[in-house]
Amino acid sequence: LHDALPISEDKGVGLEDLPMAEIQQFSAVFQADIYDYISIDKCVAARCTPGGPALPAMESALKQAAGWLQENVVNNINSNADK
């Protein structure tokens, strides 16, 4: 299905918006259930690794960044304000 990316880009649509006939140009094994797997929401949700765009990964990164900011910025501001 990777070969379909240039077609979807040329048309200005996502893979999930390509008609089945165009997707099947790449393999006749693709059926209508392919749309369940290529939606942008499903693809994003599946990328749960650190740095990935899935919600759990983003929540973890934000929590880590907030801790770093607290430790390295806020605490330094507070320390300098006490002087």
C-alpha cells in the first residue's frame, strides 16, 4: 500500500479516501476492511512508542517535559527570587 502514497498525495487526499479500485491496483488481496487499518486516527493511535504521536506517548512526553521544566526552570526562578 506504500506505493499508493504518491497517488493520494497527487490527489491531495489521504489513503483512506482513495477508491477501492485504486487501492486494488497494488494488490487484489485488499478488501473493504483495509479502510479500518489505514485511517489516520488508527495509524496515529498505533504509534505508542516514545516520541510517537499516540495519546499515551504524548501524555508521557508532556509529563516528562513538565517535570524537567519544574526542576530546571521554575526552581531556578524561585531560587533567584529568594536572593
